[in-house]
Amino acid sequence: MKQEKKLLWYSLALMGFMTVWGFGNVVNGFSFYGGTRAVGAWVLIFALYFVPYALMVGELGSAFKELGGGVSSWIEETVGPRLAYYAGWTYWVVHMPYISQKPQSTIIAGSWALFQDNRVSLMNPLVLQLLCLAVFIFAFYLSGKGLGILKKLSSVAGSCMFVMSLLFILMMMAAPAITGASLAKIDWNFKNFVPTFDLTFFLNISILVFAVGGCEKISPYVNKMKDPSSQFPKGIIVMAVMVAVCAILGTVAMGMMFDSNNIPDDLLTNGAYYSFQRLGEYYHVGNLFVILYGLTNLISQFAVMILSIDAPLRMLLGNADRRFIPDSLLKQNKNGAYTNGLKMVFIIVGILIIIPAFGIGSVNAMVKWLTKLNSVCMPMRYLWVFVAYIALKKAGEKFPAEYRFTKKKGLGMGLGVWCFALTAFACILGVYSEDAFQLALNIITPCVLLGLGCILPAIAKRNGTK
């Protein structure tokens, strides 16, 4: 029998890097944290949150290697089936705001690829959201068709975006020497790279937590490594360094384009495209880079939207515990799609697309609100990772693992509590908005989404007693 090839630390580091990081995180950090001051914020979040988070994920993946790395399965093993259901529900339902943002991102990307300007920012937000609804309906239709090519498209487009993000940093850093371009001057005083630790810093910390989350996707690879106890932490540390370097250099590169003291109001909407457009100007290739980035992002966003409609639902319902999920949600069509579950996705996402347009007055404000809403909702799923880790350490040696982040029970539980508390803190403070309508949406949306998960077990119990 052919022996399975073992992963080495650098392979894990590269896989993790591609899973966690994206150029959009640089734009978000630059916009929310005052330009180059985002550098200090990134360093803090990597050191105090991302590294311990990733190493905890490694231990969980090693301890439950036969379970495929699913967070709900970790919870079921360490705590019990009811909380496992809630973990699975949370992982699924936080994708609803994420999906609702994808049509908008698709339209913006398509507009830049076609027109190479910021015309979407000037649209009436209601008109834009109606277009988003049309795009979502088309994607929804395709999601039930089981199109295998979408996974390949998503993978190829995602890889291309990853490469373009790295090329942007390298080409931007080299631009002064190669092109002699006139760039924005950066004040290299240390204070200009350290965030101001005021209320705004803490209100936006969810943006940082959201950016570095999701590394639990690499947990299944822990036991496929050669000597996990030494190779895995090395790979994680290298991954963290790679992400940190890209965050810092990407922020500096944007600081060479945009004045940190005068950040454009539409940077969240158009910042990535402005960056590639200016890069093309510096290298005298016109709009080539922005067209390539726009087309790549268009394909990526649309493919990810379709996959996010169907794939997380299959994960939730594929191994459903009928004590908590009604049988009606398990109805499937000939393609294996959960028809009633998809209807629920359609209703929730449709509402999230249309309702905000009646109270948010501009496209740029809409983009900012959706970005912040996702930074509140998506990290809620990370909370279950830390619950599972705390329970794992509490169980002592009950669950053997080839890799241990720490062998000390108290230290492990303490680190789990720290990451849980920081995540919860970020989610709660991220809700705040000076706009009353947006504040109401920020509170109502996660409460309703999580509340629906509390209703389904009651329905399942009632149906089961008939």
C-alpha cells in the first residue's frame, strides 16, 4: 500500500494563509483604523488573538481527527448534542448577512471591470439593492442545480485574487524605484503607526477579529503532518508572520496611495479598485490591473455566493439531529438540495437585502454597514471554537491528541476564556452605530438569526410527539 505523503510546516503555512487572508482585509483595516495607524492594530490582534486561536484549533483538530474538524462535532464530543446543534446553527445562520453582501460586491466588481469608475457609489441605494435582489435570485436558482464547475471557478478565481493581492504589495513597494511615480508622503514617525486607544478603537475591533477568523478550516490537516507536535506550531507561527507581513506592507502600500489623514469616504466601496487603477497608472498600463481584478473578483464573489447558499445548509442538515431540526427542513429535490431549507435562506437573505435600503441613504453607507454587520455576526461562530477548547482542556486526558497547544489544563482553559471574551466583546461593541436605523438593524439582525435557532427544536419536539 502506498504510504500517504505527509505535509510539512511550510505547506500548512501556505494553505492557512490562503484560507485566512485577503486584500479586502487591508482595505477594511485602513479605512476603519485611520490609514497607517492600522499597522499597530494588526500587530496586536495577531499576537494576542490570532496565534493562540490557530494553535487551539490545531489541538482540537488533532484530538478529533476522525470527525473531520467540524466545530459542531467538537462540541458534541466535549459538551453534548444540544449545544452541538446550536453551534451548527450558528455556523450556518451567520452566513445570511454574508450572502446578502455578495450581490453588492458582485455588482461593484462588474461595474469596475466594465466602466473602470465609481459609478455604483452614485446610485440610489434602493435601485442598487433591487439589482442585488435580482442577482441573488439568479444565484439562488443556480444553487439548486448542483453545478460542480462553480467549485473550480471559485477556487481558480480565489487563487488569482490571492496572487494579485501579493503582486499589488510587491509592485507598489517597487513603484518608486521602477516608475518614479509621485506618491503620497508617509510620515514615518512611530506614533503614525500606532492606533489611538479610544472608544473608536474598541468599537471597531470586530473588524480585526473578523479578518483573522476562520482558521478552523485547516484543522483536519493537523494529523496529516509529519511530526504534528513540532511541525504544526511552526507552520502556524510562519502563517501568522506571513499574514502580519502582508497586513503591514499592504497598509503601508495603501498609505503610499492615500493620505491617512484624508481617507476617501468611499474607500470601503472602491478602495481595492482605486488601488489597482493607480497601480496601472504608475506602470503605464492604463486600467489593465483594475479590469483584471474586477473580473476576478466578479467571478469569485458570484461563485462564493452560490456555494454559500447551498454548502453551509448541507453541512447543517446533512447530519441533522431530528430532536432539534424539524423533518420538514430535510426534504430534498433530485439534486440533493434541501428545498425548504433553501426557502428559508431565500426569505432571510431577501429581507436583509431590501429592508436596509429604506433607511440607509447612500451606497457607501450601505457597504460600510454591511461590512460592520458581518464583522459582528461572523465572529459569533468562532465563540464555539473556544467553548470546545475550554471543554477539551477541562476533560484532561480523556481525548488524546498528537499535538497539544499546551499540556497545562489551567493555562489552556484560561487562553480559551481570553479568546472567547475578546470575541464576545468585539461582537457586542461592534453593534454600536451613531445612526439609529443602523443601530436597530445591528441589534435586531443577530438576535433574530440566533432566535430562529431556538424555535426549531420546539417545532421538532412538537412534531415528534404527534
